[in-house]
Amino acid sequence: RRISQSFIYDKPFVPKHLIVGGITEGVPRELPPLRGFVRTSFKESPLAQFRIEGPPIANDIRFPILASWQYGLGRAVAFTSDARTQPTANITGWDADWVESDIYKKFWEQAVNWSLRPAEAGKMTVVSEYRNGRVRVTVMARDENDRPVNGLDLQGKISLPRAPKLGEKVPAVEFKRKGPGQYEAEFAADEAGTYFVTVQGTQPGVGKAVGAMFDTARTGVTLPYSQEFADLETNTTLLKQLAEITGGRYHTDDPTELTQLARSSELFREAPKTSRAYQPFWYWLVFAAGILILFDVGVRRIAVEWLEVQAAATVFWAKLRERPEAETSATLGQLQRRKLQVQEEIERERAARRFEPTASPTDPPPRGADEIASGPASALPPAPPLRTNERKADVPEDMMSRLKKARDRAEHKKDPKDDTP
């Protein structure tokens, strides 16, 4: 809502006087109109004062014309209109109606005087000194006749070089009398910056009467750097030690010796070649740490079955040790197949003659497997038919079957002559 409109309001309006006093002391409630102002926001702070208000442009937004702010020992005034009207030079601004009124001169004199520090009578002299981390403030009080004034009630306020934190209390300065009209106080100063001290002296009252103001004085002390940078003396002992360690030479601060040294070539001699150049290797350590982290995570998170790993390694090693088989020729392959066929036929013949008493004389002698394999391939005679009464060795028989077969064999061997009457 603020940025949608122009920050410059250039229409006539009548400002509203809210606070009378201080800057607007003696200024009437009804103010002359202004012809414009710059829209700003009021700082929500108990230290800021909203003195003159502008026209109500929006229902929930208030725009200040005059605002004042006092923070510690500092004061600030903000006037959002202008003060550039000059009737003699034919320059007309937003405050043209104010220039023609009686409040113009009085208003600006009070605004400037309120912003400046109060005038000092010069009855008190304040001197500050920084030493060993503490600031010492010395106050000398004199009256109009330059005589020391004793028994003053001095109160000191410190302005730190930074804004105090929320809830932080700035320590007060307590003054103690050290001599006739002389008062001293100390406070710690650890931060770099400027410290301002305001001393206000009052004379003690009689009875219930409030003491009268004697004088007010200000002083300041600056800490530009830390304490170790404040020592500007040359550390000759350290320089001698460095010269001994590095093989250098030490010369005293004598003008004659320094002149002779500058004329000679000793000052610009080459440095001894005793130094070593060290190569950084931290990145290798970082790389190794990254790899070790992966192994560490693997050991912690991955479960290894060593039996399965051993079995897989054995299979892999066996595959590596396999030798390629030589390709056999076609003739050798045929001979091997023929040899297998002959062995099968021999087995069948042996099975057929297992229960025969004698071999037939007309049967040719069996041929060996090697003889058949080495001879020419020829057709073999067909195998003799199996007998019907041949016993099958592979078929299991019960007791009754064996008894029946034994009876049949006995009847077959019986002599026919024994059957005659």
C-alpha cells in the first residue's frame, strides 16, 4: 500500500500539532498549512516522539511531519517538509505559508537549539586517560573566583561505542574526592571505539531542598585498536633472536654505521640458501580419508558370507585353469562311435550265453573290441533268439516261483526208462 503511491505528497494540508513543549515550546496548536511533504514511517520506539502529524492519506497509516529522538546523549530531529522558501529570491517551497507567519523563526531556533548540546558554564574541567584497559576520568571544580569547590554530588553517564543489547545496563561512574576540588572515577573499556562521558554536578541542598545545578561537562576517549597494537616501541630482543636463527646480522641504530652500510653491498646481499620449500600434501590426506570412509562404511554396513566367497573363488579358479580341448578329426570320431557299438553288442551276446552249458562249435569265436575297431566296418550276424525259459536275473522271484521252477527242472532230467511198467 505504501509503494503503490508516490512518496511525495504535494497537496495543501493543515498539519496537526500533537505535543507542545521542547522544540514546539510557545508554538500554537493551530499551525499554518503546508503545501507538501515526503511520506515516511514513524519509528516505534519509546525514545521517539511524534510531535506534528500529516494528513490522513490512509486509515491505518500515520505520517509524521516533525519527530524527535533522544538516545543517550544524542538528539535527532526529523522534519519531512522543506524550509527553502525565500521571498526575496522568488523561491517558493512547501513552507511558503509558514514563512509569512510569526512561528517560522521561533520554530527553527528552538529546533536547532534543542538538537545541540547544552551550553557549559566552564566551572568544571574534565580530563580522561586510558591506561591498562581502564579509563580514568578526572574532574576539577572551580567557582567564579577560581577557588576549588568541595562537596559536589557528581553523576557520570557513559555512552558506549556500540548500541547496548536488550536488557543490558550501562554501568554508572562513581566519583571520589582525591583533593581540593578534584574528583576521580574509573571504568573498564575493553571494546575499540569512542567512549563519551557526561558529568553532571549538583550542590547538596539544605534540609529537604533539592540541590542546585552546579555545571555539566563532557569528555571522550577513543580506543582505535586493541591493546597489543598500542605498543610502538621496537622489540630489539626479538630482532636479535631472529637474526641468530636465520643467520642474519644485527646493526645498531647509529647514523654513521647505517650510512656506511648503505654505501656497501652488504645490505643487498643474497639470502643464504638454507631454506627449504615445503610442498603441501593435505589434499592427499583428504583423498585418503575419503576412501577410508567408504571402506569403513562398507565394513560396518555390509555382511560378507565367507563360505560363499570361498566357493565362488574356487569356481573362478577352476575356470581359469581349464585347458581347451583339441578338435578331433572326423575319422577318430567315427572309430570311437564304432567302438561303443561293438562293446554294446558284446555285452548283449554275453548276456544271451550266460545260462547255456556249452558254446556251439559252429559259432565263430568272438572278436575283440580292439580287433573290431582296427578292422574294416562290416555288418555283424544277428543275435540268436533268447530262450523262453531263460531266467531273468533282474526280476525278483518269490518262494513259490522258485519251487515250481525246481520241479520242472527235475522232471526234465528224469530218465524215460524209469517210466516203463
